[in-house]
Amino acid sequence: MNILLLESSSKNIEFAFSKSGEITILKKLDSESNADSLIYIIKQEFESANLDLSCLDVVSISNGPGSFTGLRISSAIAKGICFGLGCKLVEIPTLDIIAGKYSGEPGEKILTALVFSNSKTNEFYAADYSSKNGIISRISGYYIKKAEDFDAGNRIFLINDNDEQLKSFNFEVIGLKGISNIYSQLNLTNRYISENKYSDYKTSEPFYMKNFVPTK
């Protein structure tokens, strides 16, 4: 199974190529690059590895919530590849990817993955997870909450980007910015493939922050 993984929901834009479960290309765009250059850099990396996009079976995208522009561009790239090459599409919620990067021992504490909404109300998009025997499982729906409304006593908060909005609160926060999202995304993608959870690229839309609808 050949998989292209696209992760442009945050400031650290990444993509990877996985063949038979092994990552053979992993690229993080530098600070001067943005999502607009993503397809060009993908093409360059594939050519350097003597690969052609026609070898792909699946395109996996981190589908938000996250950067409006980044999600829009990676979605367009994924849909174009699926249309042109007949690949299947997998969409992974970004909050699940963030939670999947955790490798500690939370004990009885709840893990809460966060994405800041960039709104004036100091709201976060969130979901709760448990960790047992190294397996992360989501135990809540996706929801929206202000920082001051969290019951923080029994939680560990997980966040990818800047945690400035949380510093005035007495929260236990783990910043995961320095850890690639790709490995967590690949694990979840393989799970989706095994469960035949593919998306229809014709109707697929990014999980835009402004359109975030709490779900179970």
C-alpha cells in the first residue's frame, strides 16, 4: 500500500510517502515555504526518489480543525490526485493526530487535545482521550470550550502550536510542536484503511475551524 500523507493544519507543514507501512520520504517545509508551494515540493521529492505520483493507492490528509488556508490547499491537492489517479482518500481529524503523539503515562488523568480557534473569545476546539497500555482512544465528541471553562484538575492538555493562551491558567500542558504529526497520522490512516473508512473525494470538505460542528 503506497500512501501520501499531507499535514498542513498547523504552521509546521509536512508531507510523507509510506510504502508497505514504512515511511521512505518525510519532509517538513521550511519557515519560508507555505502551503501554496506544497504540491511543487511533493513533485520534487518524488522525482528525487525516482517515484511517480501514479504509484499512489491512498492519499491521507489531516483534516482539521486548523489553518484555514493550509487545510484548503491540502484538500485541493488530495482531491486532484484522487480524481486524476483514482486513489482513495482518508481524512483524519487533527485532534486525533495530536492525541496520538502522546507517549507518556497519564494514569487516571484525561488527555485533552486542543487547537486554538484564534477567536477573541479564547475558545479551543477539543476532544478527550484515554491512554491504556499505550493505546489512545477518544472518549468524547469534538467540542468547543473557553479555556476558563475547563475542569483542569484531572486533565493533561495536549497542544501542537503556541500555548500562550493557556499560560495564565494552572493547567498541566504538554507542547507537542517539536514532534512530527506524520507518524501519528500514518498509524491512524492504517487503522482507517483496515476498517475501510474512506471518504468520497467528490464531496470531501476540510474540517474548517469556522464550520466546526461538535460531534460524537
